[in-house]
Amino acid sequence: MDIPGLPARRAALNLIDAVLRRGETLDQAAGSALARVSGDADRALARAIAGEVLRWRADLDDLIDSATRLPLADDAKARAVLEIMLAQVLRLETPAHAVIATGLPLLMGGPRRLAHGVFSAVTRREAVLPAVPTLPEAAIERWSAAWGERVVDIAGGLAAPPPLDLALRDPAETAAWAERLGGISLMSGHVRLSRGTAVEHLEGFRDGAWWVQDLAASLPARLLGAGEGRKALDLCAAPGGKTLQLAAAGWDVTALDLSKRRLERLGDNLKRTGLAAEIVQADALKWAPEEKFDAILLDAPCTATGTARRHPDVLHRIGARQIDEMVEIQSAMLERAAGWLKPGGTLVYAVCSMEPQEGEEQAPKVALAPAPVRPEELPAGLAPTAEGWLRTDPGMLAGEGGLDGFFVARWIRA
């Protein structure tokens, strides 16, 4: 019989291995990695341990290497176990005795004695992690070239998981919901709560008064304004935050996505919030509408490197090949979407990516009239670029809890 807590640590190891060795996302790996972990708390713990290791891996490895005479191989199991042990002590504030009791049984013989010695040496000298995590070399190289000195602030924004952002069904109730839930609001229709809040137990969840949506992720749909019964297409819609926004803003929404499972979640969210949309399961690169739209929101498939605060696996999985693949898909989708607009219709393009190839280098290719983003459409502290686009990154609004990284642009068909 396993020691209590040991299955969660074993699952964390498997999650990390799936990301680093097989290039899976944490969500993809969770099904098999967590299969033998019972209880929501232990499953959440395994995810938290894996997330902190992926967030701080370079710095954890530096501590490990500082306590060994000969460097451990990058793929040595002892290194992986030490990473999860140190992440628990230094990031999750787990008592050292509990870490030892649930970490060392993952190893046998010499590696076990080595891990015990290294862990003891690091904790005995009260070592600490730096204030800002060291990014993987590939991410540093790409983002330094793209964003220059901002890369330090971006890395700082990745130091901890994000707070919980809520989008409200009725923006007129913003102040009331912020007070009820004990949160803050950074713009109308938004409430931010501290992380770790159990969503399903919050007031307003069952009534559908709000849904979970990062503040930056909510900005693209806001740029379409009030619908007043006009027709809007939400491309790549699931799991549905932007569909809910558009429906709440009075648009007659068609929500299209390829994933049946994710569309089922969208349907559940529509039912919970009492909002309506036509749901279409189809491939956006093959599907064609019967009539054109007044507005199209294309939240395109992308590398998702802008979501590294909540999905630190992207720091380790994404490289030039994945970026090139996404750029090709995005270009094809933009071309198709532009042709589905009515005269005078608006197209908003968004990607939750920090890669300029997916944003700043995509936008100039669109053969529509630019409709620049205006400062008054954004939260205080954000501003459009000189080109009239919106670029957010995890280092922005740091004092208020930060943002995901997004690129957003808007056009109108003449």
C-alpha cells in the first residue's frame, strides 16, 4: 500500500516527463498520469507540483547542481525527484519532513541516498529561488529578440500562477459583484479574485451571473461592441468565454469549433448563464456559412505561449516548428474569415501568443481596412500600439495581478 501522498508525487513526475520528453500539454498528460490518484486535493497537488517545476526548472536545477560534486544527467530520475522535492519546499511551502517521506520512496539504492544528501544540503543552507524565474533557453532567445528588455518583466509575470478573473453577464453589476465576492475590478464587466478560490462554490456560479475568463482574453470580444441583434461568428469558439460575451452583448451568435467535447462544455456554459448561441461542430478550414456576418471574432489556434502563467508547459514545448505550423493555419483562417464579412462588417483577430510571427507579422497581411483599437476600449494601464493593435504580456498590470499575453487586431470590410 502506498504512503499517503506518494501517488500524487509519482503523478507529478509522470506529468513532467510527458511534457519534457513527449511534448504533451499538462492537460493531455493528466488523463493517464492522474489515473491512480484518488481525491481532488491530491490531483490538484500533483498538477501544482508539476506546474511549479516547469515554471522554475532552470533555477531548481541550479540549486541541485550546486550541491553535487558531479553533475547529474539531465534525464536522471534523481534529478527529476529532486526537482519536485525542492519545488514543494520552496514554492508550495510543504514541510521538509513530508517532502522527504513522499519523495525518497520514488528512488532506490544509490540514487535515493544521493537525493537525500542533495536535498538536505540545499535546505540546510536555506537556499532560495530568485525573484524572477529563469526562462528556458529557447524562450529567452525568442523573446529577447522580439521584446528586448521587456523579457525581464515578462519572466517576472510568470513567477506565480495567475489570480482568478471573472467576466460578468451584466456589466452594470460590476461594483456589486466585486463587493459581494471580495474582489477588485479593472474594468466594467470584470472582477478579479485571489487565486485558489473554488469557483463552483462562489456566489453567482450556479445562477450563471459570471464565467471564468482572463481579463486579456476578454478584450477581443469587447472590441466588437454591442450586437443589437446583428449576426456574429465566433470562430474556434470553445470552451465559450467569448461566445458568452458576444451573446451577453446582444449579438446573434454562431459558435463554431472542431472539438465535440469542448463544444459540450460551451453548451453547458450557455445553459448555466441563460444565454443563447447556435453551436456548429465543423472544421473552419472546410466549413462555409450560408450567409455573411456583421462581425467575426477569430480567436485562432496558436502556440498559446501567452498563457504560460497558467500553463507553464508551453515554455518547454514550443519551438520554431510549432510556431510555423500555427502561422500557416492562422493565415488560412484569416483569409477565409475576411471573405465571410458583410460590407461594413468587423473582423477581430486574436491569439494568446507571445510570438510576433503569430501576431504582429500576421496582421499586415490582412486585406481589409484597419480599425484601430482606441485607448478608451481598454483597461487603465494598457494602450494600443502605434499600429492600432493591442499587445499584452504577463509583465503588464503587474501590481494588479498581471495578464496573459495576447495580440489583437481589428479591421472593417469596406
